[in-house]
Amino acid sequence: TSQPPAGLLEGLNEEQLAAVTASDPAVAVIAGPGTGKTKTLVSRIAYLVQERGVKPSEITAVTFTNKAAAEMLERLEIQFGDKRKVGRMQIGTFHSLCLHLLDGDGAPVALLDESAAEDLAAQVLREEGLRLSPRKFLEEVSRRKAGVEDSLPAGALERYRELTAQAGALDFDDLLIQALEQKLPQKKAKAFSYLLVDEFQDVSPLQYELVRAWNAGGKSLFVIGDPDQSIYGFRGADARCFARLADDMPGLRTIHLKTNYRSTPPIISCALAAIAGEDGKERPLTPHRTDGAPVRLVTAESALAEGIFVAKEIGRMVGGVDMLEAQASSGRGEGGPVRSFDDIAVLYRTHHEARLLEKCLRQESIPYVVHGREDFLTDEKVRGTAAFFRALLRPGDGLSLQQSLSLLWNCPADLAQSAGAWWKEHGQGMEEGIDALLAAFENAGHLRQWGALTREFFPRCAKESPYKLLEDFRLACGLNDHPPLEKLTHMAVFDKKMTEFLDNLALGTEGDLRRAAQKSYQSGAVRLMTLHGAKGLEFPVVFLWGVNKGSLPLVSSRHPTDPAEERRLFYVGLTRAKEELIIMTSSEPSPFLAALPREHLQASMTHVRKAQEAKQMSLFD
Ligand code: ATP
Ligand code: MG
């Protein structure tokens, strides 16, 4: 065989090399955090194309989030130096791949976004007199659809299905189910010849079926993951999928990677001790790095003191901002490299916990970005606007019409509903549809502005850029000063077609959105995200926020959690750090902290002066 081009296989260790070049029809790479699983997957794609002559159009890579997909694309583009080649590969999440599969033949897929699904869920709960949050209800629905045990009362799921069917829309699970039921046409099946799946430990049973189905006529299946980082059990994912795959595919070759290239030895020692706290088993994971500062465990007098400490400490690390108590109490002196804001992430268990932290960061003028929590997407006008355009692009989408009428024009529920139903039935030919609808609901003043705007935007919406359309729409309905809509418009800058934008919008709320990975959107800022959201990522400096009893493991009456899964989540958090890891606790410490080896820890307390705390407090109120 010819010599691989310089750089392609260079620097890979023996096991990574074996994984990258394996020619077995099915390969599983099972390995701990930071061992280069994702890197191996990317290298394998490059190897397949450049060395084995595989066509880019025969490759599909499944990532867990849209953000991960965007990052993979970026790495491949660098590797290939040719955007067109990379563009022919299919790279995306299960949901975006399914949407892509279903779209294009026959009627476009109407996707029920999270808020719309929650509305329907709320309706079911009201009708059935159930006391459950819509979100929790949808989680249970998901479990049921994935064939996992659930606790739904009889009838509720059926009613929910009835409503989604009436709306003519698919929710996220239906999307997968439909894609699974549909037989892959020859032409589309080709794209799955070489199928690669990252974060395999978190696939749901339904997604597992999809992997099997997509691989059925294919040439190669390559899955990678780490059962110790399985953190989506609450959604029906099951790390036993590796064992299942070994059963289902007797020829499966399993490769283990053992060298961690990400973190310093103290970080790895702490992480390994934390995860071993579960079952006492030792994991084979050796650091490639040879030295590093101890992990810091900082106890704060209060959550506010914790926030002040984090903000001041970040300020100190980037070498700006005055150094007050925080530094003196860090016990670490002025050493350490100067960081940029991008180097630093603060991770927490739930978004809710970020509020106080945000205030403290603002107080210190520290730039930050919150990932994955897009409050403005749940804004009524934003949802209404998206629904307005969806109804235009999909004549007959009654649900979207109904939503836009009630959200944008405060149309009474029954009128919006009957207009929606009418639209679904008669809305096919748009122009006549508008006239007929207006005539059918003669006295409905609520429909008048809708009619005028529909006339204006219908001819434009398939042709013009979403950015321009949204700009004009905001003006036209007098919502120019509505900040959430402004954000929505800003988001559209990157999309060329309105349909594309709306799909991304609907898919994006499922986890995180492609736009979150748009670099220009946010450089030079500290990243704030949940532990779930940090999966697969790495940062030179990581603060773990609020590692307290009750927060980790999370104790919640509304969302029962699994302590073992919470421990894995903690493990995911610890292993995101490359060089510096600072674990923060304020009230009672998390029981997980007991497992951390003292010799690798440096414990300290914050001494944020009471007076200072009081001053900050008054500034916040
Ligand atoms: P996670 O389980 O957290 O997803 P992972 O196993 O996917 O981790 P990667 O993100 O692929 O790990 O790699 C971790 C880091 O180690 C990256 O910065 C990567 O570039 C680096 N790395 C991986 N393999 C090597 C290698 N052979 N030589 C040098 N650096 C490497
Ligand atoms: Mg990875």
C-alpha cells in the first residue's frame, strides 16, 4: 500500500491506529474520557477517503449534538482542506439525519418543536386531570415510545398521539420511528455504507435500532463511546448497548484505548477515584501528561460567596481585574499561565443554578456565554413568528396557523383552533385559501392583520433570506423593539433558506443548536453550561459549580434521578479539564467529594468579607 500522507496517521498511538485503519465490518472502540475517541473517529473518516478511496458521499457520522457535528465538520475541513468533499458527507445527530431522510420524498415533514409539544402535553394533562409537568410527561412519552418502562396512566399517551396526529406533525420520537419504518431507497442507503457513531453509550433503544437498520446494507460500522459517561438513562439510553451490539454482531471487533491525552495526572486521579466510588473497579486510564497542579477544592461560605470567588478568580487568571480576597484565599499565589476567557468553563448541574453566577460575572465585567439555554426561543412572539412562517411554507399546516394566531394576535383559543382546523382542510392553494379563510371567519378581526401579512410574505418566503424576512416581519407587525425577536433575527444570519432555518430552530431546542457552535457569535467569553452540555468537550480550566449535597446527586421530587448516573455525570464534569480543575462547594458538600484522594487535592476556603458580600447583595437587588 502507498504511504499515508504526512499528518494523517502521525502521532496516533498503536490502539488508535488499529481503530483508524481497522477493516473489520464492525468495530467498537470502548475507552475512557480524553483517550482520543472522537479524534480517532475523525481520523478514520480521513483515512477512509484518502487511503481507501471511499467516496465522501458514502460516509455518515452520527454525533450526539448539533454542536458536536459542527465541530466535526470543522476538523474535517481542516484535515481535507476541501470544503466540497466534506460537504458530501452526512454528519449530524440522529434527529437531523432522520429529518433529512424523510424530507425530500413526498410531503415535507412537519416537526413539532419542544414548545409546541409541551402545549399539546399540557392540553392532555388538563383533559385527563393529571398533575404532572408537561416536560416530565413528554419524557415519559419518550420512554414509552422507546420501548422502555414508563409511568404513564392509561389513555394519556393515546390522547397525546391523537393530538399530534391531528396536528399532522411529528414529535422528536416520531421522527425516529418514522425513519425506522421507512425502507431506505437504494440511493439514500449508499450514504450509510460507512457508518460511524460517536457517544454510542448514550443511544436510546430506538436509536440503536436505527443504527442496525442503517448498517444493514452497509460495509462498515464503527461505534465509539464510554459506558462510564452514560448520562442519558433518564431518556431511555442504556450503556449496555455495547454488549447488545456484541451479541447482535458476532464478528464485532472491540478496541480499548488507555492513554488520556487531555488531563493532568491529578485531574485523572481524582476522576478515577470518583468513578470507582460506584463499584470499586479500577479503570485503565493513564495520563500522557506528566505534571500538573493539584485539583482545588474550594469551600465557600455561601452561594453568593462562591459566585464572587469564581468571578474574581477568573479575573485573576486572565490577568485583568484587581485582586481582592479571592486571590489571597486561593492559596495559590500569582503563578500559573495567563488565560484567555475562552480557556475557561463553569459547569453546573442545572441551568437554574447559573443565575447567581451570571450576576457575579457581570459584576466583575467578565464576558460569558450561556450554552444551551435559549430562553428567548420560548418567548411567545418568537414562537408565533416561527409558526407564522411555518404555516406559509407548509400550506395545510393547521397547527402552525393556530399557534401563530394565538401567540401573535392573541386570538381566542377556540377561534384559533377552528381556523387551524379549517386551514388544514382547505389551505392548500395559498392565495385562495387566505380569502376563503377570511370569508369563513368573517367577523374575526384577529385574522385581519394575519391576512395582510400572509399576502405580503407568502410570495417572498421561499425566495428571500430568513434574515431579511424576519427583519421586515418585525417591522410589519410593530414588534421591532422586542428583544427576543431581535435575537431570533440575528440567529438567522447564517441560514440561506427559511425552511432550513425553521428546521434548525425546531431541532435545535432538542439539545443545543448548530448556532451555538458558530464561532463569530462568541469569542473571548467564559463558557457556562450544564454538565450534560459539556459532554465530549474540553477546556484548559474548569470550575465545577455547586458540588453540594442535594445538587449532585440532584435530589428533586419532580425529576427523580439515579445516583449512579449522577456520579457518572460528576465524572464527565471532572474529565473536561485539561490543566486546572476547581471544585466549588458552598452549603453541605456533595457525598461524591469523599472519594477524592487527599494527596491530589488542595483545599481552601473563601473569605469573602461580610461587608463586601452585603455590598454585592445590595447591588443585585
Ligand atoms: P470524551 O470521552 O471526553 O469524548 P475522547 O475520547 O473523545 O474524550 P478526544 O476529545 O478525541 O477524546 O481527545 C482528547 C484530547 O486528546 C484532544 O485534545 C485530542 O486532540 C488529544 N489527543 C487524542 N489522541 C492524541 C494523540 N495520539 N496525541 C496527541 N493528542 C491526542
Ligand atoms: Mg469524544
